[in-house]
Amino acid sequence: MTPDMKVMIAGVEFDNPVLTASGCCGYGEELAQLYPLSKLGGLVTKSITLEPRLGHPPPRTAETVSGMLNAIGLANVGIEAFIREKVPFLAKQQTRIIVNVAGATIDEYVEVSRRLNDVAVLDMIELNISCPNVDQGGIQFGSDPYLTEKVVAAVRAVFARPLIVKLSPNVTSIGDIASAAEAGGADAFTVMNSVIGTAVDIDTRRPRLTNNKGGLTGPAIKPIALAMVDAVHSRSRLPIIGVGGISDWRDAVEFFLCGATALQIGTALFVEPEAPLKIVHGLKDYLRKNKMKSITDLVGRLEKY
Ligand SMILES: Cc1cc2nc3c(=O)[nH]c(=O)nc-3n(C[C@H](O)[C@H](O)[C@H](O)COP(=O)(O)O)c2cc1C
């Protein structure tokens, strides 16, 4: 018996529940040289803004124990070049395409989303209201329930397909932010973006990132991400895409049990680009061994004390 790996999110069917995370494989071109992207449940693009951005000067990544810090600063080609240069490639890929949208102002989020509304190839957008690495926008919206609802509602009004809101762990109550996003019209959540952190070079006495701080990702943040998925799952019935420190299928199982319907793989791609494929394989084995017919049978099945 082959277990059913299909999942539905906001009316869109995914062949399997393992996607790549924003910012960890650009626009997919390099990954497609290693394996057909049809093996992924879906691909999430780097955050797209209205204008092209170079991001912060290097060093903008630093290794830590069990993780990495980054402060890329939303380097991206901008919406015009994205549509002109990246969409034709994405249109040829047999996988679900999710475009991640960022902005410094509500108007910017709206304008980028409005232009994406005319791009047939993408299945959904993921609203990044949780980037910790820019001076304006990002987490400013995602740490205030009022602004969260406002930006989500404004994008909802111009974008007709499903809208995922990517939440930040750097808040007092992620449940309150999730509720605000839902009130604004979100269809699903991605939980979570990176955790604010920094590292210091003790010889130069300078931060190891030119942005002075950055976002911690990788195995170190998995326990935080699991708790955040559980918190959002307890608060809302909307589907959750879990992300944060997933390296192998065992990690993946933990996220499904805590309430995720699908997953994204970020930092692990830098270590092992095939990680998503191995995770799908391992999940199938786990389901078979446990005599479960579908991956959806795992979702939210945590037996709490
Ligand atoms: C180098 C790098 C760049 C990232 N860029 C973005 C981005 O542009 N937009 C976004 O929403 N998240 C971005 N993220 C966050 C990831 O999508 C993901 O939420 C986070 O890395 C946690 O997952 P992980 O531990 O599997 O990496 C980035 C992460 C890394 C490591």
C-alpha cells in the first residue's frame, strides 16, 4: 500500500506536503539543475518587493551552534524583473508555485500583490509580515495585531487566489497575530519565520553581521517552531505550513503531530539540497509502518498530557 501524500490547502491540492522555504532556493533555477522540481510539493520564492533590492553588505550570514544567522535584507530582483525573467521559468515547472511578498508599507504589499494577481502561474501568495532583517516593514506589521489585520485585508482586496500569512515567533502572542490575520482574510498560515539573534566576533568586538543582528534558523529553532505551530493550531482552524529547523523525516512527523498540514524546508537545503525528497520518502515509510493511509491522518494527532 502506498500512503496518500496529497494535502489540500485553501482549496489547492499539493502532490506531497514538503515545500521549500522562502529565501533558501531563490527562484528555483539552481535547485532544478539537481532534480525535477515536480518532486517537491511546492516551491516558495524569495520575498519579492516592488523595487529590486541589493540587501545588506556582507557578511550577512554567520554559522552558529546547530543553526545559522542571516541578515540578507530581502535582496531580490523586484516585481518587474520577477515577472519578466523568473515567471517564464517557473511556468515550466510541474509543481505548486507560491510567491512570497514583502514590503516596507501597506501600499507596497498591495501593489506587488496586485501585479501578481495577473500572473497565472502562481497558486498562492505568502505574505511575509515577519522578516526581522529590514528597518521598515516586515516584522513591524507582523508584531502588531491591528497592523496585521490591516495589511492582510488590504492585500485580500486585490489578490483573488489563496493568501498565506507568514508569522513571526518574535511576538508576545502568536495566537493573537494569527487571529488578526484570519480576521483580515488569511486562508492559511506559514509558521514560522526566523528568530531574532546575533553573534559577536570577540577579536574585532564587532557583530558578525553588518546588520548587527539577524534571523536564527536551522535545527536550533525547531523546538520554538513546534511550540508556535501548536499555539496557532490551538487558536485557528486554518491550515498551517510548518517551518523551522526541519532536517529529516522525524522532524517532519513532529510538525504534523503538532498541527501542520504541510512543511517547508529552509536551512537544511544548504546542507543537503535533496532533503525534501528524503523527507517525503521517510514520511511514506513511517505511514506504512504505522498502517496509516494518508499523511493527513497525522495532522494534529499529538496526544497531550
Ligand atoms: C538565507 C535565508 C534567507 C531567507 N529569506 C527569506 C525571505 O526572503 N522571506 C521569508 O519570508 N523568509 C526568509 N527566510 C526564512 C525561511 O523561509 C524560514 O522561515 C526560516 O529559515 C526557518 O526555517 P529553517 O529553519 O528550515 O531554515 C530566509 C532564511 C534564510 C536562512
